[in-house]
Amino acid sequence: MLLVFDIGNTNMVLGVFEGKNLIKSWRIKTDKDKTSDEYGILIGSLFERSDLDMGALDDIIISSVVPNVMHSIENFCYKYCKKKPLIVGPGVKTGLNIKYDNPKQVGADRIVNAVAGIEKYKAPLILVDFGTATTFCAISDKHEYLGGTIAPGVKISSDALFEHASKLPRVELVKPGRVVCKNTVSSIQAGIIYGYVGLVDKIIAMMKKEIKSSEITVVATGGLANLIASETKSIDCVDPMLTLEGLRIIYEKNKE
């Protein structure tokens, strides 16, 4: 069995693969203050409740954009799984040609998504990851990571409005179904969700012009992908487990 970690700023998603099959996944809060023992108890209980044996793991691979949590997670791997994890970063084989000015600045999650996207959907591609930040990544038909765009995430936008406008309440992120709204809650929901849909469609339209390819598949992933993608004109499909699949693929490229 292979344990994969996708560690984001807000949540970390864990998955267990048996060969190429994802047999279980969990989403937990990213907490840089947790110790390796606390993660051991938490993750151990997830395995136990799923009738999985953590001692039967063959390997572990980690993608992280949160350096402060890595000490605890790596120690968890050594102490509780008796494994040295493969960490996505410089020196790891991905098959990507990264065209960023400084390739080291590209987040590990964006690289992992690109690898999975190429494997599952073929290039050229635009990948949209709805996480703490929303990232847009352009992949050429030559498997080049061309670059992309980073926007504040949907939840960050909602939280900022609540925190900086004293009379506006925090709202649940659901679609109100209209933009001419009759109450404050629905008005905020409409502004955030449909406004964000406009942001997504505009950026994707501009990226398609810059890539200059007639056939580009647009794939969305991340925790809020379904909420936004269902209203857009430009997203072709939603793949919630894209990053976990990418980690498995990168592991297979490097396991020898």
C-alpha cells in the first residue's frame, strides 16, 4: 500500500493506494502546532476505523506547500510507519519541463496536478485548483509547464468580507440562484459565488488565447471545485482526487 499526503494551507488530504486503486481518502485540518505523536494518533485512528493496517504500508509520498508542518509529518512517517517519505521537490522525476522564471517557485501541488492531468486527460491543459488560493496552470502539448495565475480562494474572499465589513455576516457558501437578491445573506452569497465564476471564466478565456491551441481541456480540482465549476462555461470536468492520483504517478516514476 502507498500512503500519499497532499498538504495544503488549510487542509491536508491523505489517500491510500493499493496498486493504482485509491481505496481510501481523508481530509484533515493542517495544523503546524501538532506534534508527530498527535498526527500518529489521529492518522492511526483513521486507518483503524477503515480496517487498514498502517504497518502494512510499503511507501509514503508527500506534496506540501506548508514548510512549518513538515517536521512533524516526516517524524510521523519515521516513527509510526517506519518509512522515509518521498517528498515532491527538486530532484524528483516528474516528466515536466517547467518554464517558470524560477522553477523552484512553483508549488509542489501545482506540479503534482500537472503530472496527473497529462496522464489522465492529455495535454494541452488548463488546471484549476480551488484551494486556500485558486491556482490556474497552463500545460502545453509538449508537457511544458508554461505558468499560470494565482487568485485569492473563494473562502478567503468570503472571510475577508466578513472581517473587514462590520455589519456584514459570515455566510455559508451556497448558490442563491439569483443575483437580484432580497436579503443580505443571499446578496453576499451571490456576489461571492457568481463574482468568482466570472473571475474563473475570464482567466481561462485569456489563458486559452495565450496558449494558442484549438483544443484545450480544462480540469478543476480542490475542495470547492464542484460549487464553482457547475456555474462556469469554461470548465470541462471536475476531478476531486487529481492531486492524489498525481502523487501516485510521481511515486511510480521514482520508485526504482
